[in-house]
Amino acid sequence: MAMAKPSRARRITIADVARAADASVSTVSRVLNGIGTVDPALAERVRLAIEELGYRPSAAAQGLARGRSGTIGVLVPDLANPHFSDLVKVFSATVRDLGARVLVMDSDEDPAVERELAEDLVRYADGLLLCAPRMPRADLAALVARGLPLLVANRQEPGLALHSVCIDVHAGLLAVCGHLAQLGHRKVAYLAGPEGSWANRERLRALSGAQAFGLEVTVLACGSLTDDGYAAGPAVLGTDATAVIAYNDFVALGLLSRLAEAGVSVPGDLSLTGFDEIDLARYSSPPLTTVAVPRSELGRAAGEALARLMAGEDDMESRTLPVELRVRESTGTA
Amino acid sequence: MAMAKPSRARRITIADVARAADASVSTVSRVLNGIGTVDPALAERVRLAIEELGYRPSAAAQGLARGRSGTIGVLVPDLANPHFSDLVKVFSATVRDLGARVLVMDSDEDPAVERELAEDLVRYADGLLLCAPRMPRADLAALVARGLPLLVANRQEPGLALHSVCIDVHAGLLAVCGHLAQLGHRKVAYLAGPEGSWANRERLRALSGAQAFGLEVTVLACGSLTDDGYAAGPAVLGTDATAVIAYNDFVALGLLSRLAEAGVSVPGDLSLTGFDEIDLARYSSPPLTTVAVPRSELGRAAGEALARLMAGEDDMESRTLPVELRVRESTGTA
DNA sequence: CCGTCACGGGAAAGCGCTCCCTCGTGCGGT
DNA sequence: ACCGCACGAGGGAGCGCTTTCCCGTGACGG
């Protein structure tokens, strides 16, 4: 008796269900999509058949037929950075309530890759969340021109009609400056983040405003990693600053470690501030004065904003979320 | 003159390209897929048309026609945990070289959600990477039965035919024990991680083996977060242990902070070890003795393993990746 | 010079779903 | 008793690709 090879068990389709439930494909589809015009008994039969067969609708077929995939693309520069993984986490949870899934791509900060990935995401997704602080404006414009719902996080590009949700970096750093000025500091060093990134530009902008507080700022090239902060130790000690504003908490913690090694007391000899408030900030010794950014809020706001964009509401204003200065023990009087 | 409303600019399809390039749809498809049997001149014309029209093939249509989506599903318990975000990052980069994209879902450690998400991923993906340390065995079995390439990370389930890549947690903790024993410690406290998780079980298993080193272990319930470690301070001080083995680096750092507050010297009064080596471990004071796990290696191994599974190689053995003890200043003689 | 092939290229059949349109039925109104 | 209507249910045309099958052409050998 010849028996078909159990090669690759054919996928169970909606037609199989229809047959099993003795209903039409249309009806099964209705049941699947919760359209109420189906006789309860029939619907129940269909549900049973679905259960029995272990049927799951093919996402590809649904996507093709519906004209949308139920997928949102997210592009981040570095998923290993808690700032972004947190964002993705909350964003993903938020849009999930909308019935959407998230396709994440990590550009590794490489602009060329970024372009390519964004282009790829467009093919898959119904909407895009872009965290691309350094993507060339032209690429951004090209993406906008594609016409699909697009939202950028933490970036503003005047003149480009794109929606965004941002952290109020400017206000945050201003608060830091105010705090330091109040403590009597006059000369401060700023450990700069990645050159050209929006976040760094915003900080610099705030810093230039800080002269109003009587602060004299020395900008030192640094980076965004703990290692960068650690490496910046000597440079910092080479200045006559009495306080250091680190690009973020990682940098601050790295520097803190180097300072401890060098026997420099914080805040006795030097005050130090971070930014972004990572969990560990309050567990360092001394606990770090930093700026708490509403990470979850950002993810949620992004999710909601994109939802509205995808629903066709195009008249939406960009949101800027407030931050909060967290004064702890790493800052003291000059 | 009646003009069609520029409603929602119809998608550009392969047919448009064919028309523009004066070729057949088949040919355009061939060019797209790099099938060599096309006259170079024609191919060039097609490429030009594609460029001109800004055509991008619809992922849904391709997926439906090809019978596979080019997407791999990844389920993690917590994307905010660097352990998993790192894994996803590397994994995603690895499979990208295979032409696959990654759909990430975060179960938030909720078993019910986990089931649902896994079920959902199946509809979208050609393969699955599961990080589900506590998913009920039955759910796992159900997933295996679905027949699609499935790989689990950091978990082994004897009797279930599933492939896995793991970190050698057992060996890692054994190394920690050996190190402490060598320093003369006899009584140690273990700050336990999430109950029921594979990683915690493995540690406990190693710990029971540690009696061979003459170690007497007190297990204290704790958790996996910095806060948990901080909170465990009093409990730790309530024991007569001379060394503490923390579930992971976060816990260790949290405890370290609490100990510093309490004026307990590390390693003078108490030795302390972490696990997983996060970046900050070497920047704490004192720098943390911990176990370095090959996070990137894990992601890469997972990517490669899943690639092979998806290519049909079913005869694959599970891999266990070696770890490395990093001795730093948080451990000293008893 | 014609038969044979190899090969470039086109037509068309799906892939598994959604959704519009149509059809049949049973009901109420006049 | 008849017409119309509402509503439940089925038929079938796509959605945008891939891929098989087949045809036409030109090169080559006998």
C-alpha cells in the first residue's frame, strides 16, 4: 500500500476548517474576525473545528489580503543600551494592545546599515518607529516620502514633516546646571557624548544657555560608554573644573571608578552628575546625582502616537516629555 | 476634468515594474531573486525601472508565495534585562546575514502571556528562539509538536526532543565555590534567583556539589534585581557566612551598596561574588569577582543553530558554552 | 538543410486569506 | 396571499508575489 511520505505535513488552512465544520470559508473567516453575523451554533462548530485541527491563520496570507501586516518596525542604534531596550519593551507592550507586533532592528550606529534596515522594515511594517539620532536628514526625508506612518524618538528635524516624541533633554541639563551653580560651582567640565547625535546637541545647546548661571564650561570629547568615562579620568583631572557633567550615567559611573582609583573624593574634591538615571545610579558610592528620564512614558507615548498615526490622524503635535533632576550624594558645594 | 482622488497612493507592484521595463512579471521576479538566466540588458532595464519607481517587494506577498516569511520569532522574559537584550542583539545580527529578520516579544515573565505570545509568533515566523526559563513543560511540548524549527536558550528539558544552547552555569558556580574554598571560606550564603528558573536550579545543583569543597551553604531567597540584593542586606548579615554568592551581578551590586551603607567592608569583612559579568562589575568599588558568560557567543551560537535547524539539519546536538571566572577585588581570604 | 537542444522569457496557477456581492430564507406589513 | 426586507451564509475575485510549465529562438551537429 503506497503511502504518501509524511514529508512536511501540509499547513492546515482555512479551507480545512471550513470542510471540517461544514461551513464556508467566508464563515470561518467571519468567526475568526469576530464578525457577529454568524449563527451561534455554526460559530461554535467552527470554533470546535479550529481547536480540533489546531488551526492558526497564516500571518502572511492575512497580511496580503488585508493590505497590512499588523507589524510595526522599530529601528534602534543599539539594543544593548538599556535606554533603547526599555523603550522597545514598553513600546512593544503598548502596541500589542492594539494587536500589533514589533520587528526590531539594530543598526549598531552604522548609518549605512541604518538606511538599509529602514528600507527593509518598510516592506514588512505598517508603521515605523525610528531611533536614529544621526541618520542623515536626506535619508529621513526619503523615508517620510514613502508615506507610511513614521515616528521618530528623541529627535526633531525642523522643516521635515515628521512626528516625534522626545525627552526634554534641554530642560534636564539646564536643571543640572542650575543645581551646580547653586552649589557654588563656576567651572564645570562636560563629558560629551557621540558627536552629531541629537541628544548631545541638545545638551550642548543647554550648556551654552548655562552661562546665564555664571557657569564656565569646558567640553571634553568622551563618548557614551562606561569605558569612555573611565578613560576620561585624566582629561578631567587636567582641567580646573570643580564639577563634571557626564553625558550619561554610564560615563559618570566609569569616571567615578577612575576617580576612586586616583583617590579623588566625590563630591569632596569634585562633584559629578550623570543623565538618564539607570537603576544602578542610586547604588554607586556615592549615589549619583542624575536626571531621571521617563523611559517607560516615552515608550508608551511613542506607541500611542504611532497608533494614532496609523489610524489616520495626521494632525498630531509632537510631544516632549518632562524630566526630573535627582539630587543625590555625588554633588556638593564647590 | 475628473481627477482621481490621490487617496492613498496605490502600492507599486511587480506588475508596474514589468510594464515599465517592458518585461514580464516573471522576469522581474527573476531579477529580484538573482536568478541568472536573464539577459543582462533586460535585467538592467528591470533594475532601472525598479529604481525609478521606488519599488519594494511586499514582504507579505513574498511570504505567502514562498511559504516562508523570512522572520524568526524570539521570545524573552524581559527585554530590559541586558542578558536578553544582548542576546537578541547578537542573534538578530547573526540571522540577518541569513536574510532573516527578528520578531521579538517580551513575556514579562508571565507564563500565560508567554503561551499566547509563542502561539502568535508561530503564525509569523519560520523558526523560534525561546528564552523561557519557567514555561511549563507541557506548553513547550505543544510548541515542539507544531513542528517548526525551535531552539531554546538556557534550558534543558530531558525527554523533550528540543535543541538548545546553554551557558555552563553549573561549571561557573562550581568555579566560584572552588575559588571561595581556596580562600579559606567555609560558610557561604547564596542569594537565590527566581524560584523555578533553570538558571537558579543549575546554581543550586552546583551548590550541592560544592560540599565536596567543604563549603556549607545557606540559601537565602532573594531575586534577580539590584533592589533585591539591596533588600537582602540584613538577611545576609544575620548569617555567619564569610562569603556571599549572589545570583547575579545586579544582586551583588545592590548588596554591595547596602553593605557599604552598613559599614561592612568588602572583602575585609565579607567576600562577595556576582554572576554574568555586566559591564559595570569591574567599575564598582571594589570591582566585583564574577563569572563572565559568553553572551555574544550565545547569541551567535543560537543564530547558527537555528539556521541549521531551518535548513533541515535535524541531527544537531545541543551546545553548552563555557564560562570564565573573573577574580577581582570583592573576594579575599576568610 | 533540417533536426535537436539549450536557454531566455512569458503565461498562468497557485499561496491562504479577506471582503464584496449575491442568493436564499423566513418574517412582517398591507 | 403577495411583496419586500433583513439577515445569515456562500461564491469568488482579488491581494502581490513565486514558480512551474511551456514556447520560441538561435546555435550546433549530422
